[in-house]
Amino acid sequence: MKLGSNFYTRADVVLIAQDLLGKKLVTNFGLKITSGIIVETEAYAGITDRACHAYNGKFTQRTKIMYQKGGVAYVYLCYGMHHLFNIVTNVQGIPHAVLIRAVEPNEGIEWMLKRRNMGEVKPNLTSGPGSLSKAFGISSEHSGVDLQNNKIWVEDIGVNVGSNQIIKSARVGVAYAKQDALLPYRFRIKNNAFTSKAK
DNA sequence: AAGAGGATGCCCT
DNA sequence: GGGCATCCTCTTC
């Protein structure tokens, strides 16, 4: 069943990032349904987190989405070509978000292969935030989309990933965040082939 | 108004 | 394993 608003509005983004492991991400664009199991996430903890786009209360055209009530998509363009998909958490006014870094493909693999220009399923089909967004058809135009609607949502499929099954490590590509770059806010399911390889 | 750089991934060795 | 693609966003002049 679809995760409700109260899943996302909880205060602990680090906990939510781990809770999202084993859940099913679904997109439905033009009747092209694609879904996959979330296997890797990163937490971005608001105005005190130097790696977070909303660090120090930064509020711009782009980051204003992060201040919305938890349960909407925050998608932005990175390096001019990659659309990175995040889920906003916490109550309105507190800019927390979880970056979805990798999923294990489930339904609609044909659409994923087509969108990615690939002929067969390989781990990198949906590993890495840019790759999975492309495979699922998510782009920056979806920033602000409510996950209670029928375009993008997350389902609980009854899988509970135990703490001993989760690898915790530092986030990727945030060296500029100084001391916060070392926070163990990256979460991966142990021994899963579809987690991203970067660093 | 313009410039720098970025929660990356590909393609080539 | 390293360089480069590619363009939007934000900062600063």
C-alpha cells in the first residue's frame, strides 16, 4: 500500500532514509508504469547540514520545494544533465530530504531499458541517482509533485530491512560540506547488486 | 549580465 | 581509471 503523508512528516530524516530501504518506488507517466525496490538512500538534514541545499536557511527558486510539507518530490538538475530525485520530509518549513540513489528494477523494465537506451538489464540500469531518474522518467519538471497522487509514489510491500542489513557510510560527492561530509547518512542494503558503486 | 561550479555517469583508454 | 559532457542555478559585479 502507498505510504501516507504521516510517513514523510516524521522529524527524523536519518530514520526515514533507512525506512525507505525495501520500499517500492513507482512512477506512472502516460500509462507507462515502472517500479523498483529502493536499495540506497542518503539523508539531507536541513539548515544545519552543510551538504544540504537548504543549509543555513538558503531559500531560492530551486530549494523552496524542500520547505514544503513532507511527501513531495524534490528534483533538480546536476552537472547539466542528471535529474536527481529526492523526497522531502518533515513538516512544512523544515527543509529535510532523502536522495534516492539506487533501486532494484521490478515492473516496467521494458520502459526503463528504452529510456536508458540499453538492451539488457545490468546493475547500472537503475544504480546511481541520475540513472534511476532517467529509467523512471523523472525529471526536474516533477519537482514539487505530491507523492499521494498517481504519478510518483512509494509503496510499503511488507519488507522490513533490519538494521544489521544496512551499510552506513559517508555521502557521495559532498566534500565541500567540510565536517558534515563525514556524517554516516548514506544507507545501502547489504549485498545488493543494484546499489551504486561510486566511492 | 555574466561566470563558476555542481547530491554524476559515460565513454574511452 | 580518468577526462569530459552540458546547462541550470546562484552569486557577484
